[in-house]
Amino acid sequence: MTDRLSLIQWLSPAFPTGGFAYSHGLEWAIDAGQIRDAAALTDWLTTILRHGAGWQDAVLLCHALDPSADLDALTDLAAALQPSSERLQETLDQGTALAQAVSALRDTPLKPRPLPIALGEAARGLALPPEEIAAHYLHAFASNLVSGAVRFVPLGQNAGQRALHALHPVIADVAARATGVTLDDLGTAALWADMAAMRHETMQVRIFRT
């Protein structure tokens, strides 16, 4: 039970990773009128979870949980897979913050790494299956973006929660599939989400860092 509570704490909005400051390109999509309601948000996030950074991060996380995995090699791979400078900043900043905060809790140093690799290293000692860890990670990722959309589409709180609830089967499916694949199965096809992250870099007025 305590291992699960530790994981929930690390992925909580209250944990000091600064996740609230990053929109994964969602801010541009909202500003451009791509996302105006809960249905559009659900479709957008479903694509990212199944075919974009959600899938990619879940696979990297599951491999990082393996005690025999080369974390430095996974760190380099995770950085190389980022499609834009802001997306690289997003995963490095949050991963560094998570590593620092977990290190302070445990009084053992963890190296700064991209977020899924940092979490994988921190969670290696937890008595939890990789599928559950990946599902919690994806839920925290989706929840953070839903929270941003609630504030800036804007969506009502109930609409945002319905959107997040609709993603639960997607999250469960992606987490389950990510545990049984090799790094050769890595790949993304969420091109419009990647373009949104790139276009966010040139917005004149921005609230989010990405």
C-alpha cells in the first residue's frame, strides 16, 4: 500500500515538478480554435495517448523500470525522440524536478533525466507492476492537460472530468500494451500535436512554457 501511495504522491499535482506550467502544445491548439469543447479535447488527448507522447513515454517508462536497463542510453534516446525544443524542455525540466524531489524524500541522489526515465528509475524499488505505474503516469499526464483546458478553453469542471473519465479505457489499454513491446516498437504519429508544440514556440502571448 505504501508503495502505491508513494507513486500517487510523485504524480500528484502537489508534487513540485511544475507540471502545471506545461501544456504540451495545447495552449496553441486552444488559441487556434482547434479545441473548443470537451469532445475535441478528448479526441486530441486520445491521439496523443495512443499515437504520440503518451505511447512513447509509456514504453520508455516500462523499459526504465527494468533493473538491467541502461538508463543513460534510455536518457539519450528519450531526448533524441523529442520533436521540438519545447517538448525537450518539457520532459527535461519535469524529469529533473521529479528526480530532485524524490532524492530529497529518500536522501539518495537521482540523476536529472527526461520525465519517464526519471520516474522509471525512482519507481524501480516499488512493489508495483509496470502496467500500473505506466497507467498512473499516463493518467497524471492527461489530468494535467485537462486541467489546463478547463481553465483556458474554458470548460466547466464537470465537462473536464467527463473528458478525463472518457480517457480511462485509453489509458488502461496503452499502459497494458506498453509493457510487452521492445524499443523497436517506439514511434509516434500525432503530427498535429507535434506541430502545435512547434507553433507554440512563436506565440507572442503565452501563459504556458510549452
